[in-house]
Amino acid sequence: MAEDRGARVRALLESVRAEGRTALTAPEGKVLADAYGIAVPGEELARDVDEAVACAARFGGPVVMKIVSPDILHKTDAGGVIVGVEGAADVRAAFCRIVDNARAYDAAARIEGVQIQELLPQGQEVIVGAVTDPTFGKVVAFGLGGVLVEVLKDVTFRLAPVTADEALSMLDSIRAAEVLRGVRGRAGVDRWAVAEQIRRVSELVADFPEIAEVDLNPVIATPEGAVAADIRVILATEAPRERRRYTREEILTSMRRLMQPSSVAVIGASAEPGKIGNSVMRNLVDGGFAGEIHPVNPKADDILGRKAYKSVTDVPGEVDVAVFAIPARFVAAALEEVGRKKIPNAVLIPSGFAETGEHALQEEIVAVAERHGVRLLGPNIYGYYSTWQDLCATFCTPYDVKGGVALTSQSGGIGMAILGFARTTKTGVSAIVGLGNKSDLDEDDLLTWFGEDPHTECIAMHLEDLKDGRAFVEAARATVPRKPVVVLKAGRTAAGARAAGSHTGALAGDDAVYDDVLRQAGVIRAPGLNEMLEYARALPVLPVPEGDNVVIITGAGGSGVLLSDAVTDNGLSLMAIPPDLDAAFRAFIPPFGAAGNPVDITGGEPPSTYEATIRLGLEDPRVHALVLGYWHTIVTPPMVFAELTARVVAEFRERGVEKPVVASLAGDVEVEAACQYLFERGVVAYPYTTEKPVAVLGAKYRWARAAGLLGGGT
């Protein structure tokens, strides 16, 4: 049956292409819909007025009449749609008006006739569609439909094909989700019927890559079902370029030698201070790299006390990484030698490739590398750090604080911001890697490696684009169940500049698709650079929550209100405090304080009140996370608050009670040292902000759900 269906669709698409067309007519669209079980109304094609009258009579009620022309995509714009036509006289008049309007709209348009379609009952109009995204390939879309779809832009996206559950989740992912459930006495729509329309469209485009765009708009959703009133199908004008793909084992093999090398060659090494080749050599030597370091320079015999070689082919033994510090025009020839030496990785620091318009030069080095099986990092990068190997293969400042955070950036400037942040906050890192032009190695390669790296606990990535979105999603899905992945996607406000032949294509701006697909992959998307870095620093510190109940304990009512807002903004749940717990809190706070949630102990309370209420929150198993709001007073100074909080949290963790605790400290400059003290002891704390600690807690919750460690999905 599936083979017959595929053959019917294949034959139709080939006939459309043979005619030099990219748009299917409505009757052709119905062939695809019928083949894939996409529900559409009964319809017939009338080639003249008499056929139109006969067709309408067979439906026995009001009909919709639409122009059928391979040259007119937007029928409504051409005056080619009339709704609710009934009776022979009206059908005749409507037929003539539609044809006249179409000829006035485009005198050269081929007109095949008028489609007579049974009129659907009133219901909620939604759109179901699919588009070919340049990053992620086939993507299916769902949202509110009708003529206002491009105004409302209430649409969500998923990678195609989707499962039945994924399709159903899309109904809850739009802002107007409540409308579909039924409001103000109006019955909700048949959710499974809508989800099936989504699933079947996604299956169609996944089976036929040559289909560029599909629109079902509107789909009329009612309590009894969901039927597409109109189907529009656009074919691609050219086949997508295939990217070379590597197996997981191949990626891990090359990445292991890149990140844990025994021997590094520096091509373009220099003894002259101020040269990039000198900076790279100094960082490798001074950084304490225990492996072999081989300078390569045809004009030197010795560089920084190490024997220099005329060519990399002269270096004895195996070499794991060749770091390039030579001008772009010399890279291809040197890369040939790296290939002959069978060095598996080349780190290309030089600029002057695709980023400056030299695309042919970049394509040349990619071809050389592929011919020899060399993986390329770069070009146009600052290098990379692998701290657990004491490896600093970069011309920038060294960094040697070992830890569990792996950081990557597509930009050198962002890379240095990462470095400064890590140093200032004493964040231990496992690696910092520049990606630059991403001629070969990219985020999915690094994500595959960091997912397996025992030194890495959290991965944070700054990116401007993804070369292969599906490969990234595949790597993220394999990593997220074990480690958080945080992404800062630059270019949020730049809509995709694609030529769209459908509503779905017009709605699928780059960022809208990125946002939904990254969420589908379980990735935590950071809104800005500081948030990405803070999430990366804080997520490994916080334990995994065991439930959704968040309790705020604060010494300042104003902070409590702001913290409550932040909890809601970050998708968290303020616990409804049960009477017994409410009474227990009230026993520790003054009469003019306030129990409930937030628990307001007031600002003049001594350290014992803070300690007693924090203990109570940690002791009660119904409480799953604590948000603390501290107000600087002389009665309870900042460091006193920090020390008692850290001591109580440590005591409970020793007893096996591990709950995420975050804190907002308001006060004079002493709160900065108190926050650092708390952070170093497992309590994520920030001065002068109520938003940041709760945002971090929200990120931890999002990861826990995506990893399947907490109910509720992503």
C-alpha cells in the first residue's frame, strides 16, 4: 500500500516537473492529500459553466469555488475564491467572475477550470505546513491559520517527520493553545485529528525531499475532526547540497587526538616576539603541555629550545595535531604535507578565507583535507584550549583553571569574553574552542566529543549558524540526557531572507525555526552572552530538582515580589504552602512578617531566623527548590548570611538531601564577596539582581525535564 502511494505521488511530481512547473494545482494537491490520508473536503474540477453547475448540484448545498491555475499561487489575491455559492444561477455567475478576475490578475495565466469544493462547517482555522529550512532541512509547522496567519505569526516548528506525540505537543506550543481547548463555552477541537494532519504532512515531505513547501491553510478544526480547506504544494528548484558526514566513531577518534594529543606540530613557528607563530609556541611551552612540541619553519634550526624542522614531513614519529600560523595563501600546500604525514587534525588560525570573500581558497583547503582524511578546525580562529592536557594552542592569553565547563565560540571576540569571564569568576573549564569559519569541524563534532569527555559536565556554545542542523540535533539528543547543553544563537532578530511560495515559508524565519528545534532537542537557549556564561558556570553547581515545588524565603518584601515574578517568567511553579508547613514557618517569623509563598521573614531578623526557615525548607520533602532573598542589615551581615546558608546546605547534603538553592543578595558591596563564597559552596548566588538566580534555576529545570529527570517534558 505504501509503495502504491509512493508510486502515485512520484509519478505526479515527475509530470509536474516535466512541464517545467514548481507549483501543483489544487486537484494535484488533492492527489497527494488522498495518498497520505490528509483530510480534505470533497471537490471536483469544472472546466466550464455547465460542469460547475452539475458539480455543485452533486454536493447538494453551498460550495466554495476556486480558480485552478498552475500560474496563480495566491488564489485569494487574484479574486479567485468565492465562498458559500448555492443555486445554479449563482454558480454560473461565480464561475464567470472568478475566471474574469484571474485573467485580469494575470492575462498570461493558464486556466484549467474552477474547483468546486463542498463548504466546510465553521470551526477554528489553523495552519499546518512544511518548509525546507536551509539549516534543519524538512520542518513541519503548526499555528493559528486563515488570512491573519502572517500577522499573528503564532506558529511553532518541529523537525520532520514527527511522531504522533510530537505532533500533539505542537498544539500546546503556540500562544493561543487555550483557544484549541475551548474557551467561553465553546467546545475544543479534535486534537488528535489536528495532530494527524501535522504528522501526515511531515511524513509526506520527509518521503519526498523535492517538495520544498506545503500549506494546508486553513485547516478547519472542529470537535468532530480537522479538514484542510486548501492545500498548496511547491517543488524545489534544485537539490540540496549534500554535506560529507562522519560516523560517531570517526568523530570520536579524530576528536580524541585533537583534544588529548601526544604530539603537536606548529607550522609557522617563530622565535620572533609579536608573531602569531611565536605566541602559539610560547603558550604551548609555558602552559606545561607534557607532549612533544615540534616547531616547523624552513628558516630556523631552533625555536624556544626545540629543534625546528624544514617541513612537517621531517618531524619524527606520529603527530596528532598540526597548528597553522602561516598566511592563508600558503595553507593549501602545507596542508598537503600534513596529509602525506597522516596527521589527523589541522588547526587553522589564519584568516583570509571565506570570511573575506576568498571562498575558492577555502574550498581548496577543504578538498585537500578531505582527500587526505584530515579534519580541519577553523580557519580564522584564535585556536583552542584543552586544560586537562595543559594544552594552550592559541595566540591569545593562556588559561589553566581546570574544571567541568566546555565552551565554544564562532567568534574570536566572544572567545576572549569567555576567557575573561572564566578567569574573573574562577570558572574551571575543560576546553575553550574557536570554530571560526567552520570549514569542517563544527558544533556537532565538538558536542559529540564533549558528551563523552569525562572532564566535561556542561557544554556552552556561541554560534551564528549551524552547517548541519540535523547533525547538531542528533548530537544534542545523545548528550542532553547526561549533560546540559547551553546555546547562544546570535542573529535572533534577523528573519530568514528566503523566497517563500507559501504562508509557511514566509513564517519560517531563521530564528523561529532555531528556537523551536533547539527546544525540541533539549538544548537550553540563552538570551545573551552573560546568560550563556552564567548558565554554564551555575548548572553543574546545582543538584537536580526532584519536583516542581519552589519556595521563596526572603528578608525583603519587595525582593519577594520580584522573585515571584521571576519564578513565573522562567516557567517555574511557586508551591502552594500546605497549612502545616505554613504554621511551621510562622513559628519562626515575627507577627508582622508573612508566611505563604514567598515566606517574608522581614529585614530586621537575626541570623537564627534565616537559618531556621532555610532548615525548614530543606527538611520538608514537599519542597523541591529554594530561592533566597537576602537584604543587607547590620543585624545579619552579608558574610554571616553566606556562612550560615552554606553550612546548612552542606549539612543537609551530607545527609543525602540535595535540593537546588539559589540566592539574591541586595545590599552594599560586601554582598559581592558573600555571593562568591556561596557560589564556591554550591549555592548559586548573585548580587543586585532578583532575575539572574531564578533564571539559572529555570535553566536547571529545563535541562532536568529535557533529560527525563523530571516530569513535564520540555
